[in-house]
Amino acid sequence: MNIFDRLMSIDRRWVFLFLALVCVVIYASDISVKITVTDEVRKIYNFTDNLKPGDVIFVAIDYDPNSLAELHPMTYSIVEHAWRKNLKIIFTSLSQNGPGMADLAIRQISDSLAVPQEYNGVQYPARTIVNGEDYVFLGYKPYPALVIVGMGQNFRIPFPTDYYGTPLDEHPMMRGIQNYDQVKCVIDISGTSGVDMWIAYGQTRYNFPLALGLTGVMAADYYPYLNSGQVFGIMGGMLGAAQYELLADNPGRAYDAMRVQLFAHMVIILFIVMGNVGFLMTRKRSKL
Amino acid sequence: MESMTIGTFLWTALGAFLTLCIFSFLYKDNPLYKLAEHLVVGVSAGYFVIILWHNGLVPNLFSRLSDGDFYFLWLNSSKPWYLIPSILGMMMWTRFIRKWAWVSRWPMALYIGIATGLAIPLEMKNRVLTQLDAAMRPVDWANFFGNGYLDPISGYSHIIIFFGTIAALFYFFFSKEHSGVFKGVARLGIWILMIGFGASFGYTVMARISLFIQRIQVLEDFTNVAWGGSGAFLLIWFITFGIFVLLSIYEFIKYLGRPRNA
């Protein structure tokens, strides 16, 4: 058995071990890497940044805890950025295991604004985020397509009350807010097929500006919608989240993870090259 | 440590333990992995039932039928028509009785009819007409190279998208033998498809690594909660790796000692 045969028969567990070791060691080290920002992420940031205080945006937290590694950093950076700009937010969570996680995230982001901070050279005083004034969390309803269509007529049809049981009309923020016509954009942060429904039943039918935050697995499939103008921006996976964090001058877990991503990708490329060299050499030998 | 409660410690410790249980599958299937897996499925199902009850049935059906008073004033409701969807919903349950199973076809037919009527025009516009339009945009010669590499509004992007789409469609045209010029275009189509699959694969690798990094961060959170950020998470990881290495060496020795004809 020569070196190429050994390359072909290497136990996958050694690959896992080596990759995990590299990830942990790099994570524990102080190495930092630079990342560049793509146009599709910058457009989402610029759109949000150019809105006026008091404008309402809609953020759909459509993912389960199994996607939070990639999508939570997007939610945190976008929502924190929007609240710093004094925007008001309507939240939903149309993924069946997501509402509790979304509620926790909203509370944690609210807490993070309770201390003064400086972002992009601008001082932001501490502020208290108030349910009903700064945001409304509508929660979950089954059958996302019908919920999205229903909200296009009136938010109160699928959601007579918010997630906490308060009728929507009792929230000061919801006065004059009937449907998507009163929101500046919808940002769907999704790890499910719900994103197809937001495009088909939401954007196509009601023609509102739509931006997407997607898991890495999904991201490449949705670029045709960017090209066609059906969505105005896409954040793909943890890299998209890191780019938004960088733009918002709020580096968090996604930005911190990019150095690990870099070295992990190098290890994977190394293994792909080794595997292909082993495959080609053993095939060449078998032809002789 | 001063702000940590016992509850925080226990939940974080449980999360860390279950994380390691799931990772143990990378070595091989085992009871700890099964425990964590079954726990995820069970908790998810239980959670969903409660969410559905409190976010679906209570506000959208019971509250409307009882005008805000829960449950028992249904007959006094000012919106009695909400009984219709509730009856349709109950008709679905007849699937469990063989003799009456046909009744469930009525609400099913209504649901599928509504969904189809809603979907066909929107999906036609969304996935066909708008995408056709996007693939056949006139080339903007004044902005041929755009503002940077692969600028989606540049002229050459439109040319690549147009010819790439045509070539990929050629590959799936099986009514004619793939030979001559047709074969060449179909091969270009395969390349276009492979580039698309490669982009998806690259993103998928990033996604999987992201999940692992997040778990590293969670284990660091656990050690920060338990030992006040002393970097002890490294110790946990290296102990885990050590166990993994010892088990792998054991498997390797077993592999060397296997019967030759096995």
C-alpha cells in the first residue's frame, strides 16, 4: 500500500478530528482577518440606514434554533442597527419552533441598547426599547403562505393579538398601520422554505421591497431573485452576517467566526486536493 | 460568577453536554447521540403543539367564538361563522376512522383548491415571467464592465446569464441526439450547472463550519459561566479530542487485527 492508497483509505474520523482541532485552536488564538463587503449586503445596510426615525420595517425571524448559528447574528445586527436609527419594527416568526427563540433575541437586543455606545463614530445614548412603541412581535401562525397573504390585507386578520396576547389596536405603534403599504421594507431572515412564500405570496403579490437573510445552504439558490430585482439584497450565511456587522460597526459573533472559517476552508481545500491526487494517481496506476 | 444563577449554570451545562453528545456521532452511532437526538425531536414536537394551541387556536378560533371570554360562550358569539372552519378542521380527524375517512376529503379539497388558486398565478409570475424577463434584458453597452467584478447590472453579466440559461436548457433537451454543435452547447450547459453546484457546495461548507463554530462559542459560554472565562473551554475540547483519538486508535488496532477474508 503506497502513499496514494493510504490517501484514498484514510478514516474520515481523522479528517473530522483535524478539522475540529484547527477550528478550536484558531478560535482560541488572536488571529484576525479582513473581510470585504459585497454589494448585496451593502444595499440592505444602506436601505435601513437611510430610513427616517419613526419609519416602520418588518423583520420576519423565520428560522428554528437549528439555524441560529448563521441567522442570529443577522437578526442581532439588523435589529440593533434599526433601533439605533429609531426605526419601529414589526416582527413575526413563521417557523414553528422559532417564536420562543425570537422573543428571547428581541429581549436581548433591547437590553443591549440600554447602555450608551458609539458606532461608526456616532454616539448613541442609552434608550429603553418599549413593546408596543418601538416594536410589536406578532408571533407564529401556521401555514405561512396564507398568513403572508392575510397580512397583505390587514395584519389583524391573521394576528388579532400579538405574541403576548395583547390586541394589536392597543399598541400605539400600530395606529395607522394596516398592512405592507405602511412598512418601508420586509427583511426575511429565513432558514426554511418560508422564504419562497415571502417572495411569491408577499413580494410578487404586494410589491414591497424585500431583502433576504439566508443560511449558507440556501443562499446560492436565491441569487436569481436578486438579478430580477424581486429582492434588493441578500445576506448569505455567516459571511453575510459578518459583513452587516462590519458595516454597522458592531462586530459580533459572525465577524469573530470569519477567521475560523478561513482556516477551516483551507483545511477542507487541502483535503479535497489530497483526495483528488490520491484518486487520480490510483486510477492512473490501475490503467497501466 | 457573581451574577450567575443555578438555573443558568444547569441550562448552560445541559446545552454543553448535549452538544458533546451530538458530536459523538462523528465517531460512531452511540446511546448518548440517540439520547440527544430523541430529545430534540420530542422537545420540538411538544413545543410545536403548545405554540399551535396558544398562537393559533386560542386567538384565531376560541377567542373569536367566545368574544374574548374563553371557551363556554360559543353560542353567544357575535361571529358564529367561525364555527365553519372549526367544523372543517374537525372533519380532518375522520381520517382516523376508516368508515368515515371520506369526510376528510371535503376540507382537504377546499384547502388544496384555495392554495392552488392562490399559487398558480403568483408562481407563474414569480418563477416564470419575471425570471424570463430578467434573463433577456437588453445589454447596457455604456456600462458593459459595470462597477466591479461580476456587477449584476453590467452588460457582460446579462450576456453570461442569457447564454448560460440557453446552454443549461440545451443540456436537458433529450429529444435530439447530443452531437455536433448541439453537443458543444450542452457541454457548456454542464459547465454552467457545475459552477452553480460549486457555489452551492461552497456555501454549504461554510454553513456546516458555521454550525461548529457556534457550538465552540456555546462551550466557551459554558466555561465562562462555570469558571469565569479562564479559557477552560480549551481544556474541555482537548479532553474531547483526546478521547476521540484514543477511540480512533482502538478502532484502527481492531481494523488491523480483523480476519483477512472479512
